[in-house]
Amino acid sequence: MKSEYIDMFDNYFSGSFNEQEEADFDGLLKTDIKMAEALQEYKDLRRGIDYSIMKSLKQELQELEATLPEVELEPEVKLMFDKARASERNRWWRAAAILVLVAASSAVLLNQMQPSSSQDLFSQHFEPFENTYISAKRGDDITADPKVQAFMAYDAGDWDKAVLGFETILGQEEDLLVLFYLGSAQLSQGQSQEAIDTFERFLEVSEDNIPEASWYLALSYLKENREEEAAKLLEELKDSDKYGKEAARILKRLK
């Protein structure tokens, strides 16, 4: 948050707004939760921050303010900020408020840098693999084709039906791609240990190095809190074009 918030709050409490501006600001507070929270922080600051402390921090805070990111504002909010910039009242309050806001932003950044649980990392990065193998076309006799039925269930997110369909197909023929989608459906269904078994089997019988299978196996390990095994696969994936950035990001959060 830039310091214009503080100027705007100052003008609001000092009575500098006209009736229309005050009504617009009151309406904004009712619809913008973050703005209302910032106003409450401002009130707390005015009650609890000593003037002498603010004065000693002025120079440092001005430098910090210059590093804060610009934010694209709605026109009516920008107009309020433009009016607030003309005011030089309560500059010390503004400086102290910036300190608290910067500290809050730093706390968020520090939290992002902290190690994350494997469950959190799984939730942040997992999504079912897109069905690019088979789809039902208009006119297909889907009742006569178990593969079409299984993949239709997969596309619909009916994981129980998809898993059952894929397992039935694999009981009749060895199809590596069906095996891969079985693992994805099992992981989507919450059967992470079963997904591990499936992806490990896939990698064992596949003659090629399939990064997609390694990626989903690593996510399955994360779901099961098997971080060392997940990290080993993610290290191998760091140089892949498709999953390199995500793999590096997870490894950084695991440390």
C-alpha cells in the first residue's frame, strides 16, 4: 500500500472531504475489505505510535516508500489519492504508517520464503493431467467402447468411474497411456499411495524418460509426505522444459 492511503485517511478524519467525497469514501469502505482493514490499522496507529519515534524514522521510511510497488487504481480511488497528495498534514503519522505497512509486507514475503509442508505444496501444484489421448466424438457409439467411457468419466471428474474403467481396460490389455491416466485419476481421487504404485509401474515398463510421469510421481510422494523421494525426482526435473521452474520452486520451499 502506498502512502496516499494515509493522506486519504487524514483528509477523511480532518473533514477535508466534501459531502460527495465523504459519501464515496464511506461506500468504498463498505465494499472494499482491504481498504477497511487498512483504515482500522491507521486508527490503531494514531492511538499507539509516539511522535518522537516517528520523527527519528522519517528518513528511513521515505527511502522505503520509494521501493513500494505501484498499483493500478480504480478512477474514483485515484481521484481521492490525487486530492490527498496535495495535503501535507500529519506527515509523521504517514511515515509511521508506512513503516507498519512495509513491515506487514515483509512478513508476507518472509512467510513465503519459509519451508512449506509437503501437503501444501501438493495442493498448490497438482491438477489432473489433461486428456489428450482419446475423446468421444459426435456419433460415437460410447456404449460399445470402454475406453471412451472411461475417458469421458475422467473428463467429467468422475474419478471413481474413471479408475474402475481404466483398471478394467488394463486387465484386458497393457496400454501405457491408460496406465498413466489411471495414476492421474487415482491421485485426483485422493488415492495417493495407489497413484505411487501406478506411476512407479509406468516408469518401470516405459522405455522412455517421461517427465510427466516423474512429475506426477513426485506430487504423489509429496501427498504421502515422502519428501526425500519427491526431492530426488524434482532434482531430475529441474532441467526439463515443462516442469523445470515448478520443480525448482518446490525444492526451494522444501528446504
